[in-house]
Amino acid sequence: MDYLDLYLIHQPFGDIHGSWRAMEELYKAGKIRAIGISNFQPDRVMDIITFNEVVPSINQIETHPFNQQTEVHQFLKENNVQIESWGPFAEGKNNLFQNEVLRTIAEKYSKSVAQVVLRWLIQRGVVAIPKSVKKERIKGNFNIFDFELIPTDMESFGILDLKVSSFIDHRNPEIVKWMGSTKLDI
Ligand SMILES: NC(=O)c1ccc[n+]([C@@H]2O[C@H](COP(=O)([O-])OP(=O)(O)OC[C@H]3O[C@@H](n4cnc5c(N)ncnc54)[C@H](OP(=O)(O)O)[C@@H]3O)[C@@H](O)[C@H]2O)c1
């Protein structure tokens, strides 16, 4: 292919400024429609914004009911970076699909837990990229535009927020070191 819609830096490690400048060139040449970042905390986002020309179009970060990213989301809004959720279902961790709070809300709207979680995300202005290998689930995960969660139900999600990653801490030096050790020699 000779054109990409979106290209991201996966993690805030290594030569991110070199990568970003190469991506800016491709963006300016019209080869990539939008360029963005992933797993960047606000200080790293500001570093990219401050020392380069193009502001990232999105920051794809872990965002789901157990890690709601409210403060990071606010920071991204103020800096014109769209938040995008990876792991919108926390990959099923903490028994997300069986969670009582979520099941109660889902039953009220005759929707699935997956659908109310996705609806909650988009009503907050979060872009979500759910993953499923099952056709019926993929269809169901798209079917979230015929209902709206009322404010009190939106607020009910608040008590689920643990405010920590269910997977990985990108600020932990040991994680950074481990990522470096898995880097492929090309
Ligand atoms: N930028 C990053 O660092 C990063 C990190 C992780 C993931 N990602 C991306 O984020 C996207 C989301 O993937 P993810 O795997 O992390 O997490 P996810 O979407 O939160 O969870 C996927 C899990 O949920 C199940 N599922 C999906 N729809 C369902 C439904 N309607 N009912 C019940 N179960 C359902 C899937 O099972 P089935 O497949 O069996 O349906 C799978 O086990 C992917 O595109 C991935 O590449 C990015």
C-alpha cells in the first residue's frame, strides 16, 4: 500500500523524537493521514508536542471501567489530542463481563455488558477499539448507537475506577529495561 490512515508510536521508549520526525515527514508528504502516539503519560505527550511541529492526533492508552483515565483525558483534551482506548473491556480482567454494576446497567437498557461499556466510552468522548475474533460479538460491539446512558448511569461507572493499570506500568524502570531487552536487532 502507498497510504496509511493512522500510524502510531507504540510506547514512549527509545528514539521517540527521531521516530516522530520521520513520521512528520510522511504526514507532510501525504503518505499518512494522521500520526499519533500510544501509552504516553502527560509529561511524555508534552515532550513530543513541545519539541516537534505536529501535535499527535491521538494517544492510544489503556482505558476501561477499572482504569478510567479521567485526569489524563482532561489533559489530552486541553492539548487537542484525541484519547483512544485500548483494552476497552480490560481484556475481560477483573471479571468485567460478570461485574454486577455493569450487568445491572446492561439489563436496564436490554444491552450486553460490552455494549454499555463501549457506549460509556463514546459518551465520554473516548474512541474505542474493541477486539473480538467472533463475528456476532463484532456486530454487537458496533450496535451501540441506538441508545444513550442517562447521566446517573454514566456516574455509576465511577465506583469501578481503580486508577491503576490492569496490565503494565509504562513508568516503571524495570518495564522499560525489559522492553529494551526484547528489542529486535534488525
Ligand atoms: N497500544 C497498545 O499498547 C495496546 C495494548 C493492548 C491492546 N491494544 C489493542 O487494543 C485493541 C483491543 O484489544 P484487547 O485485546 O487489548 O482488549 P479488549 O477489546 O478489551 O478485550 C478483548 C477480549 O474481550 C472479548 N470480547 C470482545 N467482545 C466481546 C463481547 N461482546 N462479549 C464478550 N467478550 C468480548 C474478546 O474475546 P473474543 O475475541 O473471544 O470475542 C477478548 O477476549 C486491539 O486492537 C489491540 O491491538 C493496544
